[in-house]
Amino acid sequence: MTLQSVRAEIAKACQAAVRAPESVTLVAVSKSQPISAIEAALQEGQRVFGENKVQEAETKFPALRKKYPDIELHCIGYLQTNKVKMAVGIFDVIETVDRTSLAEALAIEMKRQHRFLPCFVQVNTGEEPQKGGIAPRDLPALLYVCRDAGLRIEGLMCIPPVDEDADTHFSLLAKLADEVGLAKLSMGMSADFMTAIRYGTTHVRVGSAIFGERNF
Ligand SMILES: *Cc1c(COP(=O)(O)O)cnc(C)c1O
């Protein structure tokens, strides 16, 4: 696929779900991609990107922003507390708030830098021990801490287990967001973004379907 075909698929899924195509934001996941691939997407009008490592984002994006100041960069990877300062400086949206210590560190750093970034809470819908994200039952308590700290939580994000049907996880995340009164959802990747649109997602995070396979 390419950026054009991913956009066409999103439009098709929106039509099938009787949703406006603008109700879905495509986050182009550019992790491990070279600057040249990101520039090509920028030339095709893409502005929203996702990176999972603070250091990598820091080496690639400041130069691109000089040319394209309206880039919106999302942090979609596990965020270490000692990287919060750099993360608040480089990202525009943090999708991976998943614990109270991180929420508190982000709130402090955002006040310090006067950059009040919108955030998502990552939910570990599959309760996988090796994966980031808060367990569904602990979500209300984490949201309380976030609000108390003054963090702008706008939605929920999840990465379903690779070996399971994504439907269950998308439907659970949508239900949780509804229960806690959050309007945005970040779910769906290359293999299942069409499904996520059916479950009402507002953000899809698509990498390999746009840029091709990654060489790790
Ligand atoms: C890599 C990654 C994606 C994109 O995955 P693809 O399968 O390449 O579309 C989406 N979300 C997160 C959190 C990722 O780390």
C-alpha cells in the first residue's frame, strides 16, 4: 500500500460506518523510517506522524519542522520518566500515559516548559505483562491522578495482543472511553485500521501499510 491507498481505505471504512472521513486522523507511524520517506509523505500533504522513541524523534523531526512547521508529532511508544523533559519538548501529543509516576512527571514538565500537550491514556486491554498500558480496572484511579495533576487527557489508546482478534479489544476500549467520558480513541494499525474505524476510533496509527516493511 501507499499513503494514497491508506487514505482511500480510510474513506471507504468511514463511508461503510456512516462517518465523515475527517472524523478519523491518520497518524503515519514513521519509526525506523529515514527522513527521505517522511519528506515524501509530507509532500503528499501528510502532517500527523507517530514515533515510538524519544531519541529517534529528536534526531529526525527538528529539521523537518523548520520546513513544515505544522507537523503534529505523536509519542506512541513506552515513555521512560527520565525522558519526559525531551519528550515534552519534541512531541505535540503523548498517547502513552500509563502510570501515575509518568502522569505526574509530565504535568510538572509541561508547566515548566509551558507546553500543555493533549494526552491519551494507554490501556493494556489484553493485560499482557510485557506491554505498557494501565489495566482496565485501574483506569479510573489513573484518570483521577491525571486530572488532579492538570494533565489534558483527551482519549484512550490501545495495542491489542498480536495473536488475538482485535475486535474484542477495540470494543472494550470504546466502552471504557464511553464510561469515563473521553471522546477520542487511538486504535488500529496497518492490519486492522478498517476494523478500528467500525468501532469508532478517531485516530489510526499506520506504519508499514504506508512506508513498507521496517528493517529492524
Ligand atoms: C509500530 C507501531 C504502529 C504501526 O504499526 P504497523 O503495523 O506498521 O502499522 C502503531 N502503533 C504503535 C504503538 C506502534 O509501535
